[in-house]
Amino acid sequence: MMELNLTRVDYMQTGITSPKTMQLLPMSGKTQKITVGDTNGSLQCFGIKKGELQMVFQTSTDHKINRIILGGQVGSPKERIFICHGSEVKAFTKKGKNFLTFNTNMSEPVQSMYVEGTDLLISGNFVFNHYRDCKDINYVLCNDRINDVICLPTETRNGITPILACQDRVLRVLQESELLYEAEVPGPPVVLELYGNNGGEEGNDVLYGTSDGRVGMVQIGTLVPSHQWEMPNEKRNGGVLCMDSYDITADGVLDLLVGRDDGQVEVYSYDDADEPVFRYNYTSNESITSVKGGIISSPNFDEIVCSTYAGWMFALTTEYLTKEAGPHHVTADSVAVSKINDLKSELESLQSKVTDEREKYQKTAFSNTAVSAVPLFPINDKFVLNREDASYTLSLELQSPIDNILLQSDVPIDLLDVEKNSAVVSYSACSPEEGNFLLATYRCQANTTRLELKIRSIEGQYGTLQAYITPRIQPKTCQVRQYPIKPLSLHQRTHIFDENRPHNSLKLTGQFSLTEVHSWLYFCLPELPERSPAGDIANFQFSSTFLDTQLDCTYKKGEAVFRSDNISTISILKDVLSKEATKKKIRLDISYNVNDDSIPHTLSMIHPRLEYQLLLAKKVQLIDALTELQVNETDLSFMSPEYQNILDNADDLKAEFKRQPCHLERLYGMVTDLYIDKFKFKGQNVKSKVPHLLEVLDNYDLGSLTTFFESSA
């Protein structure tokens, strides 16, 4: 397979901050124009010629542009520009003429949009509307947030088939105003694209990207979906924000372009089985909000055009921008020299403007009529649970460089190492008795606009994590963001529940409404929609990312039933829901059923993790002694293969152990909680036997541990 070489070329600084606010507009000839919308409501279309920006048109709107989509007649090139801002949709020709202004009259701002011929599909956070010739013909209200919308090509199907990417890990396939079926995907889908830009041979293949970094393809059948392939996020890269299909490798087959929120731009080709194969990646320091493939500046060279959260527009081009001037000397060509000179001139102009504005501010700040004004700055933040390592990723991104970030938590949490994080962290003394368990400061290097942190919480202990974010701007200012650590924080939404497992159950009855019990569960569990679901009864399933145990929640007015194969999950729910009901002065009648078979079942699920961590800790403890032996002995042939393997992999073992601090202690804590909770439901207090339990764990054997649980009754 031929090596792919791409070179970055910076085009301009825009105000783009949202996904899908950039499109490549086909023009006459081979080259395409770049159409962008920014936070100030400006729509711009420009091209690149000989390294110079050439504006085609520019127009302004009243609000921030949330989405740009290209449309046109079915079967014809898409040359019409559609934008949405607020509750309005506007359309422009490729020369910038506004030929349509349409007020959707939606109660919430338009967040997603797709155009197919005369059909306009738009959605807010929960509402989906289908318009034809600007007339409302269909309407759907979803129980969870809608992240994106697309429809299958009408050329290959009878009628419109809208597909909604929803936060609860499903793609909802619609038929008119009815839900045809749901296709579950492994993570919350945030972006949808047609495979090969046309849905494949049958026009029903849809690509999806998730907030936890997975990419997959689903074939939308007439009655049921078919999952074709899925790329797991093994390298734990950032979430997918944008995708496109374009033949950047020039082999006659479209490639898959992926942009992520950690700045990764990836290129995948397809093998003979039509499954993606990694070809190339480029790392930017800012999240990639839009990615498109096309021909922009040179008619004979393909490019990947990207926009970032901080507003940069750049391209990865296949054109060689350097040429050899001798056997050991490389010089820039005239185009590169011109670009460098232009950038220097632009930089000098910007520095002059900054100096002038700073002087104006100083004069105003110290005058007798000065009015204090704290500058506001936008923050792009995300707090996402990762199933792979049962941790939360907290990413914080600004449009200006970050000075420092202070983290404070009123509950115990662990900060895990992040390889791509170059900030210097320092910890301050805390007073847990005063409700302060963490105080850490991250000092960022110059020009750092994005910081990513990893956090692991303890289920049953809940509170708030606060981030104090200070950018490098004048006057000095700070914003505070809060992130709830929920009682069952390591649980993740799923749509599967295994009835064959042994379950414990908890039943609550009382004078409460469905909305009230939903608000209590929203306080307890992540990934639940804030608004209560429509209907008289609600049902949600969850899976523990740490242990793979499960939880089923079914509730209605006056009654709620919870089932789990982990009795500790039931115990946490019982305690927290009782407190929430007491706050509302609602009396609950509580009944529960403990299945003794669930205890050995849960211990067997903990077993592989506990055994692995104990073995890892043992190996790490042996490394120093074995290394010293290696220094003093010239021949190590007498050493067992196990010890030789530890020496050979010493660095990897230390790195893995460092990445998971307190992992073993957490597993010990889960076993201890399981032991206490088992007997708590039987009315027995066994805390005095915990030291004996820890002795059993130090000499771990699953059979001995199971026997200890049974003999303590």
C-alpha cells in the first residue's frame, strides 16, 4: 500500500466553533470554494488562488450559525447553501444571493439540519420536524437529545427515510411521523454521514461517529438494521465530531476522513471486505470541528480541509511545497516564501492592533469614569464516561491560550495519567473533614488551548467536581464549571438486560409522580435525559463500566422497581432515593428481595480484574530486586521464564501500574461493600469482620473468598 504524505497549509483565522459549519462548494472547473459560518453570524465563501484568499461573497445574519448544509435538486450537484441560526433557515446561491428565508417557528433553536431536494429535515434538542416546500408535514418528539439528522437518498428509495442520532446510544429510523425501529450503537452518536456520500450500492449504508471515539456503519434495512462494522477506540482517542468520504489516496476508491475533538485527523481506506484500514493521521492542538476532502488551491492536488474550535482553517495537501536545491539542502518555493511573508506581515499588523487596544484599555481602566467589565470567554468542555477503563474524560478547550486550571472536588476521586497532557500538575493539602478531597492545579505551557484530564470516581460517594479555568488574557479573569459526580457514576446506558442472571430487587411505593421519581434517578445515574419520558411508564437499562453488572429501572406514578445482579447497586439506590424522597417530604414504602446466588455471581465478575491487578502489583514489586540481580549477574539463564518476562517488560508493567493508581484498592473496596451490603439487608452489622476479609483478600483465592462470604452468615 502506497505511503500517504500530507503537508499542512494554513488558510485563515475564522470564528468557527461548531461542527458542520464548513462545506466545500463546487464551482466551475475542478477547484472548489470553502463556505464557512462563524459565531458572529457571518457567512463567507472564498477560494484559494496562488496561495491567496479570494472572497466570493460574504453576508451577515443576526445570530450564531449552527449548521451549514449543501442542497439542490435530486440527482443534481448540491450547489445551494443552507444555514440555520436560531429558529430560522436561510438559503443562498453559490454567488451569495439569498433566495429563501424560512422561520420554522420551533420552540427551540435549530441544532441539526439536512436537505434532500425540496425536503428539509431539522431538529432542535428533542424535536424533529420534516418540511416539504416549507410546509410542515411530519413531527416527532424524542425522549433523549438529538445530536444529528440525515436521510437516505430518495433516488434509491420510495419516500423520505429520516435517521436521528440520539444521545441514548440509538439511531432512530423514522417513517413519516412514526418510529420504524431503533438501531443500538456502542456509544452516543454525534455525527451521521452517508457511506461514500451516496449510501453505497443500495443507498442505505450510514456511517456514525460517537462521542467516545468509535466509528461504525449500519445498513438501514426495510424492517431491521444490519451492523456492517465497528472500529473500537483502542487508542482512546477523542470523540468523533465530523466525517467525510473522499478519495485522498487517489486509488479510485473513496476514503473515510475522521475529525476528532482531541485534534486528530485520520484517514482510513477500505479493504476487499469494505472494512476500514488505518492509513494516516495528523495531530492538531485544537479540536477539529469540520473536515472535508476536495480540490481547493491547486487543480491537480487533493486536500483535506479542516476547521478548528479556535477558528483556524487549514488544509492537509498532497502537493509537495518544498523542492530540492542540492543533495543536502532544501529551500522553500516562491509560493511558500510568499505565504511566509504574508503571515509575517499579518502577525506584525495584529501585534500593532493588540498594543493599541491594550493602551486604550489601560487609559480607560484608570480614568475617573471607568466601569469594571469582566471579559467573557467561551469554553468547549466535555465530561464523558469511557467504558474501556471505567473513567471520565474531562476536556476543556478555549479559543485563547490557557494559563492554569484548578480542580476541586468534595468527594474522593483519582486523577489518572494522560500521555498527551503536557501541563504541570501540583497538589495542595486538603481537609476531607471539611468536605474537600482534592485540590490540584494544572499549569499549562504557552499556546496550550486544550487540556484533557482523566478521572475515576467511587460509586456510592457523590458530590461535585469544580474546574476554575483561567486563560492568558487581560484583564485576568476566571470561569467556574461544575460537573456532578453521581452516586452510580460508573454506570452507562444500554438497551440490553440479561434475565438469566440472579437479581436482587428493590421496590418503592408512595405518593410520587413519574416526573419526581425520574428526577431522583437523574440525580443518581449518568446519561439519563433531564426531562422525564413521555407516557405513563418508563424503563431504562444500565451496565457497570467497571464490573459489567447490570441495572434495570422501571417506574411509573406511585411505584418504582429496580433490579440488579449487584446488591451494592441496590443498596446505593435505596439509600440515595430515600434521602431524595425525604427532602421532598414524601413517605416511601420500601421492600426488597435479596437473591443469595447473586453474591457468588458478582464475585466471579470481580475475579478476573482482582486476580490481574494482584498479579500486576506482585510483578511491579519484583522489578527492583530483579533489576539489581541483573546488574550483578552476567548470566541469567538460571532465572525462570516468568522472572525473565518481568525484566523484559519492566517499563510496560510500571507504566500500566502508574496509569491505574488505587485500582487494586478500589477492587478491595467493592468486595468489602458487597460483603457489608449483603448482611445489611439481613439486618446484621459485620463491619467488625472486615479486617478478616482483608486478610483473605491479601491471600486471594476465589474459592476461599466465596467460602468466607457464605460462612459469615
